[in-house]
Amino acid sequence: MPETKKTYEKVPPQQQNPPGSEEAMHPAPVVIRDNYRGSEKLKGRVALITGGDSGIGRAVAVHFAREGAKVAIVYIEEDEDAQKTKEMVEKEGQQCLLLKGNIQDQNFCQECVEQVVSKWGQLNILVNNAAEQHPHESIQEMDLDLMEETFRTNIFAMMQMSKFALNHMKEGDCIINSTSVTAYRGSSHLLDYSSTKGAITAFTRSLSQNLAPKKIRVNAVAPGPIWTPLIPSTFDEEKVAKFGQDVPLGRPGQPAEVAPAYVFLASEDASYMTGQVMHINGGEVIGS
């Protein structure tokens, strides 16, 4: 991968205000490899991706488009990032619908689903990816209002979106949830975030059992340290500069290294997988 190797390294100190902007990051995250070849794995499919304006969500949107899917992305306020993602999807020859709003609002979740179905007549793939995190040194310092916000964004909204999407999904369709390595090894400074990710893993397994009779698959991806806007908008410059150096591969991962897992889970290649979690984390050995 000579065209992207130089960006698969450490990152310099930097910091942003939340929720962060991909356009302000340096180096820019690698969204898709130049040599990634689509093979129509998702041709004729329609996907709805929360948190699709940047980071892993953007990479998933572009990979899905290269595989032939129409894509709708949900985002909260980063218009510039969302428009850039739309342009990238359209460059792949696919349509892209932008849906701006707060997924904590269950009415907005329902509206997102209805707009997708109204535009394209179907919804085949739901990617529950949006998340927020707020580090605290101890539980005594935890802002309980922020804790509630984290749960509402990370897990409550995921359940809401799934509920409404399933009104339109049928046999062969699927849901993919973004959990995290922190659900498995914990995180001393992300107590509420890692707890929501543990809930997402349990939700994935439970919903997969619930929907198995309908032949609708539910799986998850558990990324490790991936270079996305969540990182410089969450941590100070010193921690950003060290980000990802403690995993066996010694560097942060790129969104382009995670998104193919979502393609696999969304495609017929994963037709015999449900209730599973794929670990893309730079080499950490994680128990199931």
C-alpha cells in the first residue's frame, strides 16, 4: 500500500473541541485505500449509517458505495464533514442522503428511517456507529449529566434506531453495531463510555437471537485505537501524541483498516454469522 503507508504512523500533538472535525485533523485519516477494489458485494442495497460524516462512519459509507450501495448518513452538526462524505460517496457513483439531527431524540430516529424508505423504497443495512466519550480520572469526578448523555447517544439511540429500522427490514438484511475494545478490557478513564460499549456487545448478541428466526443478522465490530475526530476532540495534546502506541502494532489504526470488516458483515460473505464481534484493534488479544 505505498500510496498510504506514510500515514499509517504516529500522529503529532493536536486538540479540537468536541465533536471534532475530520477536516481539521493532521494527518488526515485514511478513508479508503487507492487499491481497494469494489466487487458489487452490496449492489442494489440501501444503508443507513449513524455518525457517518467522519471517522469510521465516513469510511464505511465510502466502502459501501464502492461496493454498490446507496448510503444515508446521520450526523449531528458537522456540515462540512458531512458534505465531504456525500461528495466522496457520489464520486463512487452512488447516491447519498444527509440526515442532520440528534439521535438521542427517538422521533428524529424514526424520521431518519422514514426518509430513507421514502427516498429509496427499502432499507437493508443499518450501521449503528455514532458515539461520544468524556474521560474522567475517577468516578468521583464524573459529570453525571455527561454520563447520561453518553448512554443516550451510545446505546439508547442504537436501540431506538434499530426498533424503527426493523419495521422495514426483511430476510437477508442486517444490523452492524460499533462496540469497542474497551468493552472487553475496560478503560480506567472512560468508565461510562466503556460501559456503554459493553452494553452494545450484549445488545448485539441478544438482538441477534431475537431476529434469527426472521433471518436478519446482527453483528458488531470492536475497533481499537483508530485515528478519528473523536480522539483529538476528547484528549489533550500529550495523549493524542501517544495515541495507539501501546498496542502490539505500535500505531493507531486508520478508518480504511476498519471499514472492510463492515463490508464483510453486510455482505453475503457473512451469511452464516450473527451475534458475533470482529476485533480490529492492532493486535490486542481479547477474550470473547
